[in-house]
Amino acid sequence: MTKDLNIGGLLRERRLQQGKTLKQIASRAFTDPGNLSRIERNEQQLSVPRMLALCDALEWSPEEFVRRLERRRGRTVGEPPRDYNGSRGGGLDLTAGDRLQVSFTARLAPGKE
């Protein structure tokens, strides 16, 4: 999914617009330039904490970052795909405007917070 959204490309564009180097932004985001480079090339997944740190380093609110991603996709995150007809089976009968609650699990490495 990361490559489809080109999250790394969006981060890279922002960094270059600011005239900043990998080293400058990586330092502000508490990571190393190699890690940031892999993220920008979509070769490494972006965790939520790292995304927040990068948004801060790039002087971007997380909300604005998500809005930019939505514009790249050509639709908003909450909007169903254009070919969605609402009757795909699976026990869900959804219409535009319905809300779903999505949960996820985060795994911390021992000794990391």
C-alpha cells in the first residue's frame, strides 16, 4: 500500500521544497539519513510515530499530510471507490457516510517506548 500511495515521494517533495537535506530532516526526526532515504523510496514501511516525527521535522501537521495523500489518490480516505456498488457480500451493507471502526495492534521492541 505504501508504494500505491507513494508516501515517501510526498515526504521527499516536501523536503526538497524546503531546500533541506536528508541529514537535516533525519536529524530533526530522530532518525538517520539512510532510514529516511529508504522511507522516501518506499522501501521501508513508515510507522505512525515515525510519520509524526517526520511531519514535525517537515513543519507539517499530520492532518495536512493526510489531506495531501488524499489528493494524490483523487478521492478522500472515507470515500468508497468509484466502482463500489455496496453489495459485495461479506455481511456488510454499507452506504456512503457510514462509519467503520478500525483497530490495529502496535508492537514495541523490548526496551523501546
